[in-house]
Amino acid sequence: MDANGYSDPFVKICLKPDMGKKAKNKTQIKKKTLNPEFNEEFSYEIKHAELAKKTLDISVWDYDIGKCNDYIGGCQLGITAKGERLKHWYECLKNKDKKIERWHTLLNENHISSD
């Protein structure tokens, strides 16, 4: 949270290994909130067989004007994930063209960049 007691969060998603700009997406910034809800959808044009080799990196950031954005937390869905995140990934692969929604706890591991 910032000095004003709030945060200006946004979410970044990236399909890795990186496919260039078309693999990256960002949500809108939710101003002055500690409990944001993001109801945005993103899609990727990728062959189903290729998707199994990818990892979806989801990270939440606090937008700061004139400074580096602060990393809040994130999680990854993919073949290297564990527990519920891995189950979610397998369920998505199994149910092609079907929306599979789950809640995941953000991990606060150090992240490199907010670009």
C-alpha cells in the first residue's frame, strides 16, 4: 500500500517461453483500492499442442507515478506448477474452449521487472 493507505493495482499476464509482444497483456489500473476485482479476459492464438509446453505467468503490481511499479505478488500456471495451480492447468488443457475459473494465492517472490 502507498502512503495514502491504498494501492493502484493492475495485473500482467505473460505466456512463456516468451512469444514477443503478443504474449503479454495488462489489465486496467484499479485506482485507490486494497480489494480490486479484475473482470477482464485475454486470449492467445496458439495451437493446443503448443500450449502444454507454455507457462502462464500472472503478476500483480502497484502502479506508481514517476517511480518503478511495486511487485505485489503472482503465480504461475503450467507444467512446472504444483498443487492446485498444476491441477488448474491440466483442467484447462483437458477442457479446450471452456472457461475454467479458480482462485489462487499470490506468492510474494521477488520479480525482475514491471515492464
